Amino acid sequence: MIELKSDIIDIKESLESFRGSIKKDEQYDGFHIPKETMNKMTFDDIEREVIAYLLENNGWNVEHAATQLNQTSRNIYKKMKKYNITKEDRWRR
């Protein structure tokens, strides 16, 4: 039996959309998770890193991060709570 989570589809579509939204003349700092690390991560780990990355690069503006992921701000806030993503926590790393 195969279980397909809508969140997985959403994040894949959002990442493709995000990649496509970058213009050729824009500098892209290349969010990258090394393959060796990614192989050890769960989907939740990857989703957490993507959301935290977008929040950091958008000055912690949830609306902008949500727009880039084609999600609602409410959904991003839920994910922030689920993964305990806070600005203060990220500064301590």
C-alpha cells in the first residue's frame, strides 16, 4: 500500500516554482543540503530546513516565505509551531 501525503506534493511543487521564479540575472545563493546529509533526513527535517531558510532570507516575513512556497501564512505559522522554528532559536545555532 502506498500512502501519498499532500504535503510532500505541495513542497515539491513549491520548490519547483521557487526555482523557476529566480531570474537568470539574480544571484542565487544556492540553498543546498548535501546528498549524504539528505539521505539521513526525514521529510519533516527537510521541510523544516526549507521553511527556516526561506524565513531567514525574507527577514522572518512569514507572508513572503508563504508566497514563495505557494502556501498560506497560516500554514507556515502551523509548520513553525510544529517544527519549533523561531528566530531566536536560529540565531543560537
